[in-house]
Amino acid sequence: MEATPGTGMAEHHHHAHIGASESLLATRHHAIRDYVIGAVAWYAIFAALPNDLKGPWFVVGGFTTAIVSITRALRIPPPVRRPAILMVAAGFCSLTGGVVRGVESMLTGNPYPFPSTADVFVVTSYLLLLAAMILVVAERLPRFSIDPLLDAVVAAIAVGVVQWSVILIPHLRDASATTGALIINLLYSAMSLVLIGIAVFALVAGGHRSTANRLLATAFVMVVLVDWIATLVTGGVIDESVRLWAAPVPLILGTLGLMQPSVVLVASRPTDPSALRILTRKRIAVLALALLTCPTLLLVFAALGQSNRMILPAVASIALAPLVMVRLGRLVGQNEMLAALEATLRSVGERLVAAETEEDVVRIITVGLEQVLGARLLDGGLILDPTDRRRRPDTGSLTPAIRALDPGSFINPRSLRTGEVRLVDTNEPGQWYLANVVLQRELRALLVAVSRSEISDDEHNALQSLSREASIALRAVEQTEINVRQRSEERFGSLVDNSSDIVTIVDDHGHLTYVSPVAVRLLGYPSDFRGIDHVLDLVHPDDRDAAARMLDDVRFGKRVPIEVRLRHVAGTYHWFEVLGVDLQSDPNIAGIVLTAREIGDRKAAEQQLQLSEARFKALVQNSSDVVLVVGANGTVRYASPSVVSTMGLSPDELMGRTLEEAFRDSGVDWEVALRSGHDQGEHPELLEFGFRNERSDWIHMEASVTDLRREEAVGGFVLNARDVTERTTMMQRLRYQSTHDALTGLANRVLAAEELGGMLSRNAGGSTVAVISLDIDDFKDVNDSLGHGVGDRLLYAVADRIKESLAFGDIAARSSGDEFVVVLERAHGEAQVLELADRLLSSLERPFDVDGRELTVTASAGVAYDHDRETAAEVLLRNADTAMYKAKQMGKRRSVVFEPHMHTASADRLELRADLARAIDTEQFVAHYQPIVDLLTRRIVGCEALIRWQHPQRGLLSPAVFVPLAEESGLIGAMGEWMMERACRDLSEWRSSMPEVAEAMTISVNLTAQEVHGERLVPVVTDILRRTGLPADRLVLEVTESNLLSDTQVIQDRMQRLRELGTRLAIDDFGTGYSSLGYVQKFAFDVLKIDRSFIEGLDRQTNRQIVTAVLDLARELQVRVVAEGIEEEDQEQALIELGCVYAQGYRYSRPVPAAQFRKLLIEQTAPARA
């Protein structure tokens, strides 16, 4: 819903009325002329007629004029038609009143009957004129304003004072006047004053100056004068003839006014309403005249001595003075406001002159809008392209204005007018005013102003001015862009014509639509390129695929230059760099623009540099080494790509940094390092340093500096650096691994020796340097019984306990296996060292909690001293080891101080240990067999295989001598495999050669703890049985109870797999452990071997009961029992009495070599053969 305040619609009506008046001008010109001639002739006749004929002639002329007027009024456009008809109707009523008064005069003989019935028609004519004037005022001033009202009141008071003082008051004092005459005169006077006030109101409300306006205004003035004349006639002041002479004038002037073409402008609003509020000399003169009216009358009446007539002018003077002052004050204020608005608009116009872009125009107009409305502006601005969603910027809070646009005005662009301001309903707070900005019948922008209240006419006009200024500025910007574009096109054309590059336009089919003139010079073709059907015809065959791809890429918006060879008219090819851009959517181009630059010289230079560049790229770009070029000021000028991986920075990020910034925390004095850089050709000095890169990683570098400041291509110091972090880290790791024990984290023997050497070299002798060598007693049993995992964790706990007992500066190390070394630098005397050794042994005897199992161990310690710093570190360590071995020999669990004579025994042990390693390779081991006999038949039913060492120098050695050494050195496994295979081969041979005695024999082989816990046991047994051909049930594997302490599921599974092979299992030394019966149940042994300790004491009741229980258990489990250690006859007899079937011992035979055991078998067969 739109309202039309102010003069926006007035301008629209103004243009419409002007168009209508121009169309009627030609047809009405002659009619006006004819009417003027007729009116002049009629009035001349009227003047010549006697008074008694003037009345009839007046009626004839009057009604004729009224008919002409009504005919014209009906053809006037609507805004003026109704006021015109009312004016004509007022004329008819006035004429009718004249006719009635004339008839009444003839009937009564009274020359001017008053009051009369005719006054009713006259009063009606006044009312109709008032209605006509009200309509005109409503059209000219649709919104009420106090300013024209003040003007109308001032004028009415001034005229009323004159009318009453000069005309009415004397008439009212006339005693001959009747009451009716007085009332009618007062009514006429009041209506004339109202008519004067409305006329002045319409006049000051503004309008267009025109002939019709002037004629109608004069007619209204004559109506008032005729009324005054009539009043004077009724009072007898003047003659009736004066009224007759004046009466036709308003009618003739009014008719002429209505006949004027400009009558359509009577109700039009002024184009510039602010002009009515300007303080001009004429306006001041009019107000001054009104103000001086009353004082003038007072002076006149005072001069005439008519003081009784001075009251009304005096009262009116009091009323007029404040009204005139208020009006003048408002005029001054309005002039100041208009001046401010004009200054604002002038400033906006000046800034718009400098506007270069549409955004500048929007910004300037928006600022101007804020200055015009001030604090009453809630929101506003200039919206570009309001009807184009694609081009329209984000309107934000002004979006409701876009929604309020009337789409009909865009369908009919002719209805758009720049400066048309209208109030729209947006359902948003405030008053929303929209002003069109039209360019070439297109709504180019929309000026939106959201005011807190309704704006004034001046602000309304300011909005119109802003919109017009915006239109002019946008047009100027658009024209500037057109001019710039035209100049650019002209310059471009000139550049293309004179450029050394070929510029061509190719249509979508590849045809050349334009080729710049330089192509004739570079390629030799005529300007129209006749004979070239397609642009690719100019391209070398090897380059056409690339050129075709480039054209396709250009169509998809890519702009990647390519290098191709173009054919010369002579048939040769030349190198060009071609770049394309798709401008098919541009109607001025309508094709693909290709720019070709001749690069023959550059290609030749590139070929010359190709080899050197390749070498450079190979050496630098692809090298993992860092290459930096540092300027004389110490900042980086070049960085190779490898800095990304090494330093964590891109080459661009390194540019301009100093070496201190590039290599943070390196601690290198780079100024000195650069100055000491060698010249080209000299051998560089390597600089090793570490630094923290951008990723906070610590990097080790190895670098050299070369001074190439004299080289023009370099002009600086060249730093070649290699990342040696991995090498350094590896060296540190290797160093750590080579000097530390992997299990406990303690120093190893190597580091201990180094530290000890350092102590011996720097200690001045003020304190004792000592070494304590510790070894866990019988640690092998822990590994063999509980497994190496438990053993390792026990060693870790031992290491922690040793460290806890040491003071700061003392060193703990793991020498090997279960051996530890403690190095003391500042021990004060031997007693303190021995005290520490004993304290260490005591701490190790406290139980250890390993995997929830409480373990108790003991240790032996050897102590060696150096008081005079003359002993080498390795010698001191060896002395401590020798003392420790001596402690072992003395019963363990003690500490022994080294004595020089201990070297001899230690050397012997080491020599024997070395010989043991060679014994396996040289087959120095031999197998001895001890028979197992049936006590009742004394026949050999089996044997136990026992290993012996036939030493080249020492002779036959017992297992008690070398087996501990084999277990310490890790050779026990190889010895066990050798012994098992030897036994199986011998029994297989005996079974083959003497089956009658050996077929049913079994052979028993002892398994060590390492073999029982080793994963190779089952595969080794399987392989030996396969290679020797011995049936599995002939092999008995003996296991001691101590080897089964770790009765894990793994051991159970391993024993079960051996049984599944068919081998038999025997438990050796049965009864000596804590869980003998439990092992029999868990492992399902086939043989129980009663330990010799029970056989030796069979005469004691306890041992006899134990052996009896074992035999009963064996019979219950159907297990064979073998009694070990039978040496006496009474032992044999007792076992027979107890029901033992099998026995083994010296009573039957000592362990003998295989040849002797064979003889025992042969001897056993002799009685059978006999």
C-alpha cells in the first residue's frame, strides 16, 4: 500500500497536465480569442445601454458565459474538473440571484431589494466558491501545514479590519438599516473573509504561475470587491450603477481563466515547495503591509477625529503583531534549515564529482542521507541493481525495501522517474521512504531512508535531490568506464598492431578470425593467412597434440602457456610460447585469444644451460645435504630444498634469517666460522654442531664453509651441511649398548674398566680405589628350574638392590651372567670396603619377590685394592674376579680379599674352560655305561649312559670337573645332544649284533635342566631316534626333581610329547625333593630311581619304611623301580626282601666304556649258550 506525500505525485500530475494542455492548445486558441472579442463587444453594448436595460443584457451575457464555462469545465482533466464545475455552479447561482433580484425589483419598484430571496442564491454561490477553493487547497497541499494557515489568518485579519472598519461598521450604525439587512451583510462579510482566507491559503500553498491562475485569482478578488460594493450600495453610500458596472467582471475573468489551457495547473503542487518558505523581500513586504494596516487605520481615524472607530484596528493590531512575528520566526528557522540542507546537498555533489566507482557513489549518498535526516534516520542507504538478484549486493537490514518494490513499475519502464519518493509499508519499524534512481529507463539504484517519523517537505525534496545526484553520478561513473574502456581498446589495438607478439583470435572451429600484423613479419604469411584452414595447421606435427590439449584447457578456463613450433611460410619451424584465454562469451571478441611470443633465442640459451642446470639440480636440488648461501651481512640468500626435511622450514621461510636464527641453540660463533671459511679449491675444515629445528627436533650437522664472495654468480659464503643425526645417534646408541648391560641397565665390564681407569689416573692417593666382584651362588639352578625369564627378573632385582647399597660416585656394573662388579673411587681404607662387601652380601640374602614367588639367593664376593695407583684397571678387575672364585671354592656365601697366589688356580680354571670348547669339535668325550640288573636273575636289563672327558694332557676327567664349566659356558646343550646320540647308536649296534641279550634292553640318558627347559628337546630326540634307528621305547630319559621345580604347563606339555614319541621317562634321585609324589602323578613317569641316600641306610627303620612305601607306590602305579648305589650284599638282600626287582651300583659294575660293556653282555650270553 503506497501513499503519495509531498510533491512526488505533483510532478507526475504536472507532466501529465502539461501533456494534456499541449494537446488542447491548438484547438482552444481560437475559442479564447473569439470569447474575448465577444466579451468585449458584449461589455461595450452593456455600457451603452440605459440602466433599465443593463439588467436583462447582463442576464443574457451571464448565462451565455456560464454555458461556455460549463462546456469547458466538463473537458478539464479530473484534478481540476470538480473545482471548475463548482466555480461554474457558483456563477449560475449568482446569475440566478441577480435574475430573482431584478424580478423582485420590477414587482416592488425598489431599485435594489435587500434583503431578498435572491440572497439565498448569492449565499449558495459563496458556499460553492468556498468548496471549489477547498478542493484546490487540498490538491495543492495534501498535508496540513501551519505556515500557510498563519499567512491566511494574517491576510484575513488585515482585510477584515479594513472591511469592517471602513464598510460594515458605518453600515451597522445606520439607523435606517433593517435587522435583516444587517444580518445578511454580516453573513456576506463573514463569507467574504473566509473566502479571502482560503484564497490566501491556496495562494501561499503554492502552485504553478500561469495565465489561468492569474485570471481566476483576479476573478476572486473582483468577487470580494463586488460584495463590498453591494454592501456600500445597500448602505446608500454609492449608487447602484457602480455595482452594475462591476458585476460582469468576475464572470468574464473566471470564464477566461477556465478557457485557458493552463487551467490544468490550477490544482498542481509547486515543483519547489521550499520556495514558499524562503524569506524574500516580497514576503517581508506583504507581512509588513498586513502589520501596518491597523496602525494606518488608527492614524486615519485619529486624524478624522473618529476615535470611536479606533477600537477594532487597535484590537486587530494586538492580534496581528504576534502572528506576524511568529510567521517571521518560522520563516527564519526554515531558511536556516534550508541553508543547511543546501550545504549538505552541495557537499554531496562536490564529493560525487570525485567519485570513481559505484561503491564511491553508494558511500557518498549514504553519508549525505545521514546528514540530511540526522538523528531521525534509523537506517538507510543506496542499493545498486535492486531488481537484479545476481548483481545486487547483500542488502542486509534494507531487504524489506526490496520486497516492497512494485513489480509493475519494472514491467513498464516508462513509469519510472528519477527522484520519485514514496512511502511504503514494510511491516517494519519506522517510516520507509524509497526514491528511484533511473538510468536509461532502468531502475539502476534505490535510495532507501528509514525515518523515526514522517519527513518534512524539505527533507522530501532533499531525498529527491540525493536520488537525482546519485543518478547523475552513476551515469558519470558508467560513462567514465565506457570512456576508459574505449581508450583501453584503442591502446590495446595500437599495442597489438605494434607488438612483437602475435595476437590471434580463433573461433570455436579453430578458424583464424583475426591475426595481428606482426605475424606477417615473423611467419611470412600474407595478412589474411590464406591456405590455413585450421590454427593447428601452423603447429609442428609433434606439438599438435599438446596444442590441441591447450585449446581444450582454455575452453575450461585454464591458462597454462605451452611451447610449440610454428611453421614459417618457407617450411621451417620456429619456437613460440603460446598462451590462450577463452573470450567467446565476450561479444566484442567471440573467440579464443591466443598470444604467441617468439622464443627462439631463449630456447637456444636454454639448451646451452641445460647440462649445467641438470648438474646443479642433481647436486643441489635432489641432494639430501643442506646448501645455504649467506650474504656478507650474515643473512641467508639461498636455501636448497633439503632444508624442509632437515630444518623444518621452507627455503622461502629461511630467506633473510641469520645463521643464529636458522640454527637455534647451536652454540656456534657463526661470525668466526664464516671468516674462517676456506677459499674455493682449498680443503675445507669440517664443523660439527647440533641445533634445534622448527619441529623442536635436535639435529646433528657436519658442515663446511666456502668463501665465494668473489664469484659473481654466488656473491656470498656457501655453507654445505650434512645431517649426521642418524649417524651420531647410532654411534651414541652403539656406545651405550657397548658400555651398558641390556637387562639391568647397569654399566658393563667395558665401561666399568674405563671408569676404573679414569679413577686410577686422576686419584692422587688420598683414598683407596677398590673393586668388589659379586657372583650369585648356584644361579644356574634358578635358570634351569624356573626358567630364564625368572632368572632375568631376579638379576634385575639384584641389580636394583646393589645400587641401593652404594654411595654417590660408586659404580655398579654387570660383568657377565650372574656376576656383578662394584667400583669404589674414594673408599677410606680396606675395612670400609670389606664392610660394604659384607653389607652387599647381607642385602642379597633378603628374599626377592619375583612374579609372586619368594626366592632366596646367596652370593660370593671378591675384593681387590689399589693403594698406590700402580695397578692397571683390567688387572684390578681380574684380581677381584680371582678372589670371588676363591670365595666360591671356600664354600660360597662369603667375601675374600685378593692375594697374589690366587692367580695360579684361576689360570688353571680358565685353561680348562678353553679346552672344553675344543673338546666337542675334536671328539674328546667318551660314553661309559653302568648296567641295570634284575636282582633275581642277575641279568643286565638296561644301562645308564654317563659322559667322560678324555683330556689330552689331564687324562680321563669326571663330570664333576667339567660339567659346571660347560653349564657356565653354555656348552652343556651340545654335550647332551652328543651323549644321547652316542648312547642310541651303541644300543642300536648291540641290538643288531647280539639281539638275544640286547633286544629287550633299555638305555637311560640324563637330561640337564637346560635341555628340559629348551624348546629343541623334542625335535632333537625325534631326530636322533630317526637317524640311529633305535625304537623309542628303548630310550629312557632321566630327569631330576630339581629340574622340575618349574612345573609349568610348558614342561608338562613337553614331557607329554616325549611320551607320545614312545620314549620312557624316569625320575632320578626319587624321594630327595619336596614334591616327589606330585611329580609322579603330573608327569606319568615309567621308572622311579631310588636315591642312594636311602639305600645306604636300609638298616635304619626310617629309610626302610621310605623304600617300602616307594615300592608299594610303584606297584600301585605299575611303574618300574630301580635302586641306585648298591655296593654291599646286605643291601642287595634287603632290597630283594622288600620286593625290589631292579638295581644299579658298583656291586654289579662301575661305569665302563662301550667296549667293556659289550664284553659284559657277551659274558652274560655265555651261560645261556652253554
